[in-house]
Amino acid sequence: MQKIIAYTIISDPGVDDILALLLLKKLSPASKNTLISTFGNVPEKYTAQNAKEFIQNFAPNWNFMSGSKSPLKTLEHPWPTYFHGSDGIWNTHSKNLLASKEKIKQLKKYPKNSHIISLGPTTDVFKLSQEVSLKEITLMGGAFDVSGNETSYAETNIAFDPDATLRIFNSLGKTNIKIIPLDVTKKVFWNFEKIEKIPEFNESYRWVKNILLAWFENYGLKNNMPFDLHDPLAIYAMFFPNDLVWEKTSVKIITQGEKRGQTKKIQNKLGNCEVAIGLKKDDTEIADDIFNMLFNTQ
């Protein structure tokens, strides 16, 4: 019988974060995880609200903790509200919220879970690492051989706190760190027609579908862009690592100058990082697999 792992998830929900959290719930339904909201896609007061809304709709056995509101140093980038809306989910909220959010178990201290999932800026990952012995970190972030999406060099999650990320890599030499960067996440996506096929089982699933429809209405269709499955692919990679190509290496974070936030691989087979550099399985097939796992369509 496979051991049930309790994860600590640091997230800034966030349209694709909601899908990633739901995928984790689907793939490990019995795990009593802790979801920590952080700044990133929008200010933390909004990501906390979205995180609680997710827990209310899909994961009542999860704990919640309000996380960092700013990076270790100075907030350097504007909130990417053009992509996520002013509150992270385009002001799309479900209609069946519980009468009281006090029913959610809220923690005041970091949990002792040794398995960490980072779907946002890494500030809380670093802070947590100073208090808890970490065995494994799955980190969605970085851009190695492709352009960044926050600057031409840096991916958003890393760009929002490169100092915290640098400290993580410098201090956690014995922690296994799996990195799922833009190099692979931009290869796996859904188009508008796929979103329209999301089944509306109940109000909770209508909420998820409406968030994605709102994203396409406000951003995707206007810019002729599909919906990249950044965070969902990170969760998928945890459970199906053999569907991706990995490189064992060390990672360097640039923290000075124009390239601040850039991630670079340092060829070192003894490094503690595994970076996803490609897909073994067809990208469309993976996108379909994620859809089917989320919405039980097969």
C-alpha cells in the first residue's frame, strides 16, 4: 500500500493554481495537506481568499495558513493583474460558499511536512526551510533555455523573490529539488474549445469552468493565446515523472543586474536538482490526461 504523504503547498491562486490544487486533490485525495497563500499573482489578501475558496469547494480536510505578503527584500514587479485579474481569478467566485470561513482550520505556524510544493514565489519555501527539515521540493518556476515571462530572462515565480530562491539552492544541498520550468510548461496547454467541454457536475465545477472562461474572455481570446498548464504540469510531473525528461544538475540564480531572476544550470551530476527539460509523452496527450483526471471524463 502506497504511503499517504501530507504536502505543504505554497501557492498564489491564480487561475492555473486552482487547477493544480484540484489535480493534487484528485491524485492524492486522502492527503491532509496544508495550503499556504503567498503574494505573487496578486496581493496575498486576495490569494488567501482564493485559497480558502478552493478548500471550501474541494478540500475540506486541508489546513490553511496565510503566508508572506512581500519578498525578502523589495517588491520589484507590478502585480500581473493583466493575466489573472485584480483578485487572481477575474472576480469569479462560487455561489455555494460555506456560511462561515471559520470552519477552515487555520494554522499560525508552519507545519512539519517534509514534502513541499511551490507554485508561487519562493519566499515561504525559504522561511519554512529554516524551521523544518525538508526532504523534497517540487518547484514550478524558472526559464533555462527559453525566455522568461516576467522579464526576458526571468520566470515570474523566481523573479518575484530571486533572493529567497538563491538561499534555497545554497542552503538545501541535501534536499531533492524537482524543477518544472517554462521550458516544458509552455508546451502543454488547452484551447478555448477544451474549456467549453468542462462538465458542470455541480457549483464547484462551474466555478472552475467560469474562472477559465473569464480568463479567455479577458486575456486569452484577445491575445490569441491558449491556456498554458504551468502549475498543473508541476503536479502531474510529481505523480508521472517518467512522462518527462529530467536532467540532474545544480542551479544558479542570478540576483544582480539586468538578468536578475534568471535560472542557469551548472553541469553537475552530483547536484541536488532535477530539472525537467522535455516531454517523453506527446504534449497534447498530457494535456488531455490532465483534463480527464480533473474532470473524470474517462
